[in-house]
Amino acid sequence: MTDPDSLRISDADREAAAKRLHDALGEGRITLAELEERLGVVYAARTASELRPPLSDLPGGLPPAVAAAAGPAPARPVDPAERVHLRTGAGTVKRTGDWPVPAALRLTTSMGTIHLDLSEVRTLPSRIDVEVSTGMGEIVLVLPEGGTADVDGVSGSWGEVKTKVPASPGSSGPHLVVHGKVGMGSLTIRGSRKGWWKAVLG
């Protein structure tokens, strides 16, 4: 079976990647020197794997056509020291607006609520590793448009796991890889309702 990352890319793929880099410069995400360095890598790339590095830390990642063919980037083991731990007993932990979202989270609640809204965060990791643990508590994760979540790693007994977003990584938005245990509580992952109202009201 052919390794998806070894697939040859086209000139159109290189141009799409170059445009993403120019956009990143205009957004202030990279410097002019970084742009020149990354463009050199892009135009020299022959396969999807060679095109990943210069785009790996930018929202959107690979051009859609390449991402669809190559599949998700290989997972990197998460260093426990990098994981941010949010916890509550019977209280509420809430994050909204533009807040610093790490690439690895641990969410623990006994009887309380953890509500994390990522829909207004300006800069998000392309892949976020989320470890969950609930007793009788509730965890709610709100994703921006294009966000996806894989919850196959979540186990539960009496609890409930609900996801209203696609499971496979897309070409835009963050991809959450969620694992852990849901006891008698619940885990809900959904899109932003603000986006739904905007679509309805125009």
C-alpha cells in the first residue's frame, strides 16, 4: 500500500502552499526572512511529506488537495510537561474569547463543569490533544468553523459522549484528538452557535 505522505505533489499544490505563506506574512505570523526560507522548501518539495514542515505551524496546514490525499500529520507523543491541566471539583471552569489554547490539555471534573469555547481564538494549534476525566461532571468543547474531533479514545460507563462535528481532520480548523474516561458525567463537542445564527440571519 502506498504511503500517502510519499505521494507526488503538483505545481498547483506548490503554488497553493506559497500563497498560504504569503498570506501568513500579511497576517504577521511569519517574518520576511522566514517567508523566503520556507518558499525555498516549498518549491523544492516533491512529496506531501516534504511540503508539511514549512506549513506545520500555520492554521490550515497543507493545501486542501494535498491534505485530503495525504491524511492527517503523524501524531507526536505529548510530553506531560506540555499538557495544561484545568480542573474543578463542583465549580465551573470557563474559557471564552481569545485565550491561549495549548496543543495539549487535561480536563478533570468531579461534579462541576468545564466549558471551553475555541470559536473566537485567533491562533489555534492545528492538532490539539485532549485528555478528559469526569466523575459526575460535564465537559463542553465549542469549536470554530471547520473544527473536527476524534473521540474514539474516550471510554465511559454510565456517562454520555456527544459530538456534533466531523471526526476526520479537515483542511481548515483545529483537529481535536480526545481520549480518557467519562464516568457518570458527559462530554459534548459542538460547533459555535454564533456561526449558526450568523448563517440564519445573514
